Amino acid sequence: MALIFLTGAAAACEGQVGKVVFEDNFADDSGGWGLAKNYVELKNNTLVMRPNLGAKDNSSLMFSWVPAFSVSDGDYCAEFILPPAPAADNNVAAGMIFWLKDNNNIHSFTIVTNKSVGLYRLIDGKWSTLYTEQNNASVKTEKNSVNSLRIVAKEGKLTLFINGVLFKAIRAQMPEGVSHFGFWMQVDKSTDADTRVVFKNFKVTSGQ
């Protein structure tokens, strides 16, 4: 699968504390997002991400991140709308990426149209699962329903929330040096169906 890395920037979950490091509700293009044709656009106070529909290059996995801002321990939150799954065997996943060092070293917190949830990491180009759960009742799949994901990364511990409900707290080693953050989405299989994920906002605080 092809990877696309774009420049990126949001007002979301209740309970976030600390100094605001970064936020964007996509009212304009001042967040510095890279708007690659066929992949990402700002529209009606949202950031819309989707694969190149029916593309021969099968670009079904995409990242959009913020190179101009960095934070290690922090409180991350995003709100977005999942599309309907194109087929029973073709799900759409979306979520946040954090502790991103480069395109081979990434952590992600993801929900899927089949209501599965996962915390994953890519280290030296190899994916592994830190925690996953099937049929999570907190995931909203109804048409136009807004989901919120929140990660409190502090002192070697990740505390994860889905729509305000505690999902999981897990110990995790923070990578050394500068880390970035942003969005991601994936479609299991290339399709001509409309699989756009609509991101409404993104906010990061210092988590203090």
C-alpha cells in the first residue's frame, strides 16, 4: 500500500488540560495542511481525507501529520465521521497518529467501521499490535455520527478514550527525541465507493 505524508493541524474533547500546543477546526487553511489532489481537502470547516478512488496505485493507507509542531507527553484529541463500509469484507479505519518520528516509526489509535478498536505501532517499518478489541460499544457507526478519540500520553502511560469513555490504559515507552502527530485512515481494499473520512477538529495540549 502506498503511503502519503502531508503537512498538517484542532477543538475537541472535554477534559483536556494544560497549555494548548496545537489546534485546528479547519475554518481556514492557516493550519498548513498539505492538500494533495485526490486525497485531502478542506471543505465546510472540515478536513476530508479519502483514497484516490479506484486508483490503480491502490493508495488506501494515508497519513496526514504536522511537521511544524512536536510534543512528547501530551493530551491529544480528534473528532471525525466514519463513512459506511463499502462492503462487509471491506472496512474503513481512521484515527490519530502520535509519537511519530518518521514514516517508519509511528503510533496510532484507530477505530474501524466494524467497531473494532486498536492501538498499534510501526517500529523500523514493522507493524505490531499493542492492544485491540472487537465490537466496542462506544464506536459510532450510524450515518454522520461523530466519534471522538482522546489519548493522554504521560510519564510512560497511554490512557485512551472513545467518545468520552475510558477504553484502555497501557504502559508504553515514549520514543526519544522530537515526535509529531496527526491523522490517518485506511480502506482494506481499493474501491470506487465513497470512503471519505471527515475530520472536524484536532487539539493537542501539553497534558500537564
